[in-house]
Amino acid sequence: MMGGGMRGGRGFMTEEEKANAPKVTKSLLKRVFSYLIPYKGQMGLVVVCILLSALLSTLPSILTGRMIDEGLIAGNLPVLVRLILLSLGVTLGANLIGVGQSYLNTWIAQHITYDMRCQMFRHLQRMSQRFFTSTNQGEIITRMTGDISGVESVITNTFTSILSNVCTLVVAVVAMYQKNWILATIGILVVPLFAIPTRKAGRTRWTLTREAQACNDEINGILNETMSVSGQTLVKLFTREDYEFGRYQEASQRMIRLNIKERLAGRWFMVVVSTFASIGPLLLYLVGGILMMRYNAALTVGDITVLVTLLGRMYGPVNQLLNLQVDWMRSMAMFSRIFDYFDMPVEIQNPEHPVTPKEQNGAVRFEHVDFSYDGSRKILEDVSFELKPGRSIAIVGPSGSGKSTLVNLIPRLYDVSAGTVYFDGEDVRKLDLNFLRGNIGVVTQDTYLFNGTIRENLLYAMPDATEEELLAACEQANVLDFLERQEKGLDTVVGNRGLKLSGGEKQRLSIARALLKDPSLLIFDEATSALDSISESKIQAAIDPLIQTRTAILIAHRLSTILEADEILVLKDGGIAERGTHEELVKAGGVYTELYETQFKPKGITGETD
């Protein structure tokens, strides 16, 4: 009895849940149940198990009446023993069927969550860079883990609970009416008397629990703020010890009052539930006794006992079904959140009929390109330039001028708002995405390495690369000397995000990884800006030979990185303000000259080139 009541105490929706409750439509239900269709055979077995379990679980109650009438009152020991053994066997059978049902429920739930996780992961992989830069990472993980994991609970608890409770009630009602329709009717009319106070008492406890939790959060907040090193320093420097103690004392006193109310509410809850739970059986005994004694009805003590037992079996299912709306709405809200992600449009899609360039040399051309992240403020405006095969371009400019945005348009991490980006003579929007991105190698400032070995990180670019190819790429990236100093060589573990390596070592490995793709275009996006001068010189020693033999784009704040480029583009306010060689731009006295005077010259680098 108490278990059902406690569930009722949690069966209330918060104000936030009520405000965000989804509209349950036919299309939503159809979509939810579409995930069950592949497992309809297993679901059919679950329904059969539930029906059998409900029938078998009712039999011991009926057999109890026969034990009393035919065994105990009749004084027939063999009959009593047979009925006891039969009841035991039926109970065992019902439990075994319950185990089978649980296995099927879990099997179906696990496979459906697997299907949804794979569908979600595949869908998120196709989302554009805009989605990942504008969406909180924690929210994405919650959708992938918390919400989809909650589907298992919906299938194993909510859906099957509906079937199980309905079946239990139907079987119990039918069995009661077979015994005596008068007592059965009285018992059914009494059931709501139990459920109504249960819900009211549960709602009171739920409100008090939420208030106590809020108070507890406040106390934890005070402790976190004042017990930390920084917090304690601040408290002492401003002599606020008494003030903070007062805050803590007041919150703790409120917590005491709420805890006392909750405990007393719990006691009253138990009194109310126990009282109303006993009304039904007492009424059945009273009316049953009157029928037997005054009207000589065809009732036995066993019959009344059976009716009382069956009535007790109805309390839990009725209470759960009364609270079903809350569980159902929470389940639908969870599915709605999942479907919201599934319905997000894929911004960057492969063309229906992709083309392949006749020549693959990494040539790039921008024609009157505009770009905006939000559709209002332009990041790039009317950008046009051409990078011919085997040549290199350096892109410089103040922070926020659009340098990284510009190169992100080439592999279609974003699509242009206007104009066209060409790669190997074709509009990038017409090219196969795998072909396009497979022919572009990008090295960024924020180097990301997986928590594994150097070999595993390099093979990410080319899974079937041989040992010789790995070492050749490392030699080109000027990282071979570092490998030779490692006891395990390529099998050295780099740690989470490469934390066991220095910034320069990670960057050179990133270059080696990009080279393994053998791309026709190399892009270096601030590849040395966060490194010390020694690491920078090693990175530069790796980059310089590469840009002499490959088509390349370099973005850098440091002059040493761009001196080897064939041409320099100067971006300002989203447009190309100047272009030319280093010497030409320094003499021009424009934006580049200002950058040179403020960023490059103080570092002790002259404008002279070899």
C-alpha cells in the first residue's frame, strides 16, 4: 500500500514541466510507436506475458479462499496441502513469467535506445559547424545520454505499467464479480476513497520536499562560496564572518522547520493511507457478514477473504493509473526533445549529383563572397581572390576581420551567404563533401589529439598507412627527432588532448597528420601563434618546405610565418583592404604597415627577406 502512495507523492509535474508540456498529437504518437514496429513480435510476447502474469497472480488469492473453506474449516488436511502446493506452483510460475517479461522489456528497450543513439549520432555528425558553435555542448550530451537513456525507462516502466495495471484490474474485477456482485461493487466504489487522499497527501509531501531541496541548495551555495580558498580570503579581508554565519544559521533553521513539516506530513500521510486502506476490507467484512447471517447468502468465509485480498490488489494499480498522466507527459516531453534534434535541418548537404574536378591541384577562387553567421551582420563582404596551383597566400588582419571564417568556407564548414567559392575550378557546393574535405589539410592553433598513441592519432587521417608512410610524414613535419627520443616511438601515449606533449610537439604531429591525407591544399590557421620562439622555429622549419611544393593558405599574426608566401592578403572589416608582397605592403603605408609597426617590428623582426 505504502509503495503506491509514495509513487503518488512523486507523481506531480513541476511548474516548468507544466509550462513545457508538449502537445500530444496523433503524429507524435505515431512517430513514438514507429520505433516499436521493428520489435512488434517481441512486444506481442510481452503482452502475452503480462496477461498470463495477471491471471496467475490472481489465482493464489482465489486459492486462499478454497484453503479456508475446503481445507481449514472442512478439516481436510490433504486438500489443504494440495491447495498450498498449487498456490506455491502458481506463484512460482507467475514469477518466472515476470522474469521473462523483464528480459523481453529490457531487450526491446536496449535495442530501441541503440537505434535512437545511432540515428542521433549519425544526424549530429552531419550538422554544420554553425550548430556546434551555437549549441551548448552539455545540451548535446544530455540529448545523447540522458534523454535517449530515458527511453528505456519509458518502455520498461511507463508502457508496460499501463498494460500490467489495466490487466491486473480487469482480472481482479472479473474475479470479484464471479464471487459476489454486491461485495464487488462495494469494493470498487471504495477504491477512489483510497486514491484521493493518497494523491492529496502525496502532493503536500512533494511541495515540502521541493522547498527543502531548494533550501538545501542555498546552504550548499553558502558553503561553496565561503569555504573555498578565494571565498575565505574575501570573507576575512572584508570582516564578514558574522554576516556569513547569520546567512548560514538562518538557512539552516528554515531547513529544520521544513524537515519537521515533511516528517509530520509523512506520518499523517501514513495515518490517512492506512485508515482509508482499511475501510474497504472492513466494509466487505461487514456487508459480507450481514449477507451471510441475515440473508443466508451463498457466501463463505473463504469467499469474503478472497474478495478482501483482491480488493487489496487493486489499490496499487489504481493509484499508478491515476498518476499515469504525469509519467505519460514527461515521456512525451522527452520524446519531443529528442525529435527536436532529429528535425533540425542539415545545413551542409552533399549535392544530389556531385561532380569531380578534372584536375586536382588545390586551386582556390573566391568570387564576390559574402558571409554572415546570423543573417544580419556581415563577417565577409565582396571578397574575391585567386590562389593558383602550387602557390601560397598569407592572410593577415586585425582580430575579428574574418580570416578563419574565410578559410572555413573552402571545406564547407559553412556555406557562403552570397557569391561563390571554387575549388579546382568547381563550385564547392557541387563537389562531393568527402572528396572536397579529403583534399584539404587543415592545421589549426587549437590542436586536438585523441587520448591514445601517436600512431593512433596519425592513423586517424589515413587508417591504412604503413609504418614507412607514418615516419615519412613525421619527417616532413620535423617531428622525427622527437619520436626517436621516445622509448615507445609511435606507440607513445599522448594523454587526453595530447597533454603529455608540449605545444610545439602537438602542432608538429598535427602537421604530420594533415600530410598523411596527401591533400592538394594545405591550410595553416594560426599554427604558431601560441608557441614560444623555439617551438615556432621548428614549426616554421616544417612549414616552409611544404608551401614551396604545395598549394597553401597561411593565417598568422607573426611576420616570420608569412614571409615565404607568394602573396599577402590584408583583411579589414570583412573585406580585402590590400594585397601584395611584404615589401610592397610595407611601403604602401596602409593597414599592413600599421600591423607591421604594432605587431611585428617590436618583436625584433625586420622587414628584410632573404
